[in-house]
Amino acid sequence: MLKAWKWYQHCLSSHPVKTQIVSSGTLWGIGDIGAQYITHSTATSLLPKSNEGAEFKINWKRVAITSMFGFGFVGPVGHFWYEGLDKFIRLRFLLQPKSPRFVATKVAADGIIFGPFDLFVFFTYMGFSTGKNVAQVKEDVKRDFLPALILEGGVWPIFQVVNFRYVPVRYQLLYVNVFCLIDSAFLSWIEQQKNAPWKQWFTSFQPLKERGGEV
């Protein structure tokens, strides 16, 4: 493990963006495999006992699609986001690095700007990459965005406090990507749930007019 870590550090120093891209794509692909397994296990538990032994088969096309999100978006955008965010907060607000106000400002900016943007891009990309049209993608985003944003909003700020307080900037995306093993599985699972009944609860956050004037 120590050799692998030293090798990663060398790659990060020599080719920072390329290293972030490769690590992000790989981890998001692994996360999607986890999501597929969770979805399979959940579906199997709801089937008759005679079908409980249904074999789990990985959808490699979906893994490739999800990995490309990590390669094409999370890696490059995340690299410049964390580097740029740190510099902006230090220079614009003149806050002492690692101070409570510095960390709180970074967590707030990450949650308000990057978090929602990341979710929007993910669900939009997953829709178009599977051949859906604009109307279908719009419905998918409307269905999945709010549940994911609310559920993630209760967890990510805690991880990011630790990240921005203790992790050097160059390793912050790696830290995030490690947790993205869980997060990518979570987002892929949300997307694979389609119109699951539990998502209907989130429609209560929408104005009555958008729900057809229901009372």
C-alpha cells in the first residue's frame, strides 16, 4: 500500500490533471458496479422465493457510461474546482487557511455551487447517454434531482468539513472520490430506481400548481 501511495503521489506531481481524471473515472465505475449490485439485491428480495437465486450480471455498458462521467467531468472539473476554490477564498476574503470561517465558507460554496451543479450534470448526462430525448431527460432530472440533493445535503457537508480542514488541497479530490465510491453508487441507484414509490414523497416540496393543483 505504501508503494502504491508513493506511486500515486509521483503521478499526481508529474501529471496532476491526468491522474485526477483516471482515478475519478475508475472510482465512479466501481461505484456503479456497487449500485447495480444493490439494485439487483433489492429487486431479488421482492421476487418470489423461487427466483431468489437469480444471477447477478454486471451491465458493463452502464459501467462505461458512468466511468465516462468520472473521466470527463468529475476528474477535470473537480481538480480545478478545489484548486480554484481554495485560492479564491484565501485571496478574496483574506481568511486564514484551516480557520473555522475559512472551512465554513468553503463548505458553503461547495454545497451551494458545485453540489447542485454536479447532480444536474450527472442526471442530464446519464439521460442523454442512454438515448433519451430532451423531454425524457427533463422528467428524469425533475424526478431524481431533489431527492438526491436533499439526501446528500445531510451527509456531504460533514465529509467536506474534514476535507477542507485536514486534507491538503492537492489530495482533496482524491478524498472526495474515495467517498464517491459510495456516492456514485448512491446516485446510480437513485437513477436506476426510476419512479420508485419512495420518490413520491419529495413531490410534497413542489408548489401545488406544479402538481396539477392537487390539495
